[in-house]
Amino acid sequence: MSACISPSESHLDAPPDQAETSLALRLVELTQEGLPLLEDPWSWLAEQLGLSVESTLDLLKRLQAEGAIRRIAAVPNHYRLGYRHNGMTVWDVADADMPRLGALLGAQPFVSHCYRRPRRPGWRYNLFAMVHGRSREEIDSYRDHLRYLLGDACRADDMLVSSRILKKTGLRLSPGTR
């Protein structure tokens, strides 16, 4: 498992003061590969930035409030944990029911992320929920459970099963950005 700080690319155009910009860029450089797996990664980050832990956490909170950092989260490696079967379940539900149904699916312990997507020509699905399991049978049972929860609100569904691991990364600064 690694920890992830996801910078928001849209914030890079804003003109904060020079010292904070320098610290923010250094923070991205230090965290773009994830936080180290230490008992106290915040102390490590503070030491690297030359700040107190309190000042480092204040900087993180400020950058998140301003939209420069989208999220700070633990990112487990599902494959290393034995969850080698992954399925993106896709659902066709009424748009008006989306807030209630999205929250319902997203609250399930086996759903890692759930979100709304626009329908496209030839693609009727608007609600997506990612499930992870130790076998194909397990993720099929999760899909069945989600279908049960949606009941008559579900007009159609499918599941896109992962065939390979795709490396996901956040914003990366190119060398010489500073």
C-alpha cells in the first residue's frame, strides 16, 4: 500500500506567493511517487520541507482548500493483497435517482470507487462501481448484490473485467520544472 497526494493540475495557473509556490512544488516532487511507508510520514515530509509537522499539515490543508491538492488517500495494491479479480460494474439508472443510488453503491464495503458518467451514443450506462475480489465468482456475486440493491431502478447492467494491471499515477513534474 502507498499513500497518494493527488495534485490538481488546474491549480498550477494561480499566482500564490513565491515561497509557498516553491514549497508546493517541492511537496509535489516529494510525494508524486507516494508517501513512504513510515510510522509517521508527516514528520518525514516536514523534515524534507524544512518545516514543522504543524506547518506541513497547514500547508497541505491550505493547498487542498485552494484546490491545488485534490485528495490525500491510501492507495492499496489490490493485487498484492490477493484481490486479483477486478470488475467495473456499469449500470443504467434514471438520472434523477443518481444521488441516492450512487451513495448506496458507494457505501458497499467491496466497492472501491463509484461515480457518475455521462451516457454516450451506443453506451447507455451512467453509474459505475468498481469491485475487487479474490475470484471471478466473488466479483460476480458482488455484481448480483448491487443489482439486488438497485432493484427496479436498474434498467440494464454489465461488468467490464480487468484483463491486465494498468499503472495509475497522479501529476508528475518534469525535471527542471522548478
